Amino acid sequence: MTALVPVITTAGLAAVFNAESDGLEARITHIALGDNGRQPSKDEFSLVNERRLIPVADGERVDDHQIHVTAVVDDPDAPEFWVREVGFMLADGTMLAVWSDTRPLAYVSNNVPLLLAFDLRLDALPAESVTVVGTGADLSLAAWGEQYTANAAALVDQMARHVELFFRVNDLERGR
């Protein structure tokens, strides 16, 4: 799969420079998902057909010009759709960047949560001028792996106790 290269919008660029001139960082707080595939433009202010606006779960700076952003789509009552456009939204509602393609990126289903992870290269912006504000949910695979490993270890320990108990009961029944 080729890298997703979002287009930084003119409004997003202006918001970053305005924030920086005030001594602040622009803050990515939400990811917008839509189903209209096209060639994105720097003149866009919103997605063509936004279907979901989800809060960023977590994010971290990879280097001066790259940010890792994660989010999860998990709403069993919302309509299902193919994701063909993604907008990265700042705290003030400005769309910083937009990605779109006629080929779908993912399918949003009511039955399965969708974990999204993006690495945004922001080379056109001043170093460290954008940050991510998330809900604090750690959606990294490493964190989930540690959780599953701990659960698996607990289950194996539980099974070992059951096997030991089985042999003790069996010994008692045989009079040993």
C-alpha cells in the first residue's frame, strides 16, 4: 500500500500560522471520515460528504515534522460506509489537511470497531507547530499486545490450578 499523503489546506495553513504568531501550537483533536472519493484540493474547508467525526484517541510526535495519530470508530447504531475521504480537524474546527481517493481506504461496519492509525508528514509547516490532543486511549498495538499477553498468562495460570486440583481430587478418590 502506498503512503497516504494528505493535502494541507489553505485554511489549515493559516490556522497554524495564526496559532504560531500567538505563541501557540495548532491542535489536531478530531478526524472526519467521509465517503466521497476525489482528488483533494488545498481550497477545501470540509469533507464533501462527512459521515463521522471522531475524537483522536492518542497521538505523538515522531519527529519535528511528523505526527502519529490514532482513533477508533465504534458506533453500532451509525450507518455503514466505505471511507474515501479523511479530514484532520483542528480544535477550532478548521480542516488542517485532507486525504481522498476513489479507491476506499477502509469500511466502517456496525459489527467491528475500526482502528485508524495515521502518520502525518507536515513538512510544509514550521517544525513542531502542530500537536495532537487525544482522549488518552492508548490504541497502539504494543499496548494491546501487553494486555493480551497478561490475560493469556492469567488464563494459563488458572488452567494450571484446575489441572492440579483435578489430580488432587483424583488422588483422594483413589485413596492415596
